[in-house]
Amino acid sequence: MAHTLLLLQGPPLPGVEVDFSHQEALVRTVLEPHALTCEGMYAETEQPLIDWLHAQRAASFVIANLGQLATPEGRLGAELTDLGFPVFEIQDRAVPSSGGPPPTAFPQAVGCLAGLGSRAYSLAAQFAVDWLTTSYPAE
């Protein structure tokens, strides 16, 4: 069974520089030896990401770094739960300036990495490979 991973990206947090094409390439590099594919989507607001997710129902896994869109009040977490996607969340900063825990858009996430920069994308992709090969072993 072929698996597709979705990479969702929102606008970066202030002071964080992001190269979305580089991050997507890091994910693809990890997935390709396992015959897994990646489709990426960047948007400044939630609604285009939600619409795109509904069009990608055949996907098997989601890696998400929503940046400024990562809020507990956001709709993306509920949409992903309703669609049944396992989600791995990436956060740009380990601890917000308020000193509290980082806000999450995905309390149901199967994993989360914070504050690791681009390295988080390779690690999240490897987690997805492990998750998919364990959840859907070859017959």
C-alpha cells in the first residue's frame, strides 16, 4: 500500500526564518527510500489548509508546523481529528516568551518536537516512517 504524508506549514513565528522548500526536501529525503511520498501545503490562514486536507483524505500521516496559526482555539486540530489523520507537530520554539508551555493546535498529536529548527523535519519524517511501517506492515 502506498502512503502519502502531508506537510502543513503556516506563517513562521516572529523572528523565525524559514525555508519551506528546504524543510519539505528534508522530509522527502527521509521518505523516498521507503517508497513514501510527501505533499506540502503552506498557507497564511487556516481555511486553505482545512480545504486542502479535505481534498487529501487518502493521505496516511500529517506533519504540521503551523507557526503563528498554532493556537488551542484553532480549527485545524478538530478537523484533523475528524479526518482521522495521525499528526506529528513541530514547533519553532521550545518555550514561548510568556514562560508557559508552548501552545498546541493538536492536543491529540502522536508526537511533538519543539525548538529544533530544520532538524525537527527529518526526525518527524523518520517517526512517520516508523509509525506507518508499524501500523501498516507489508503483507
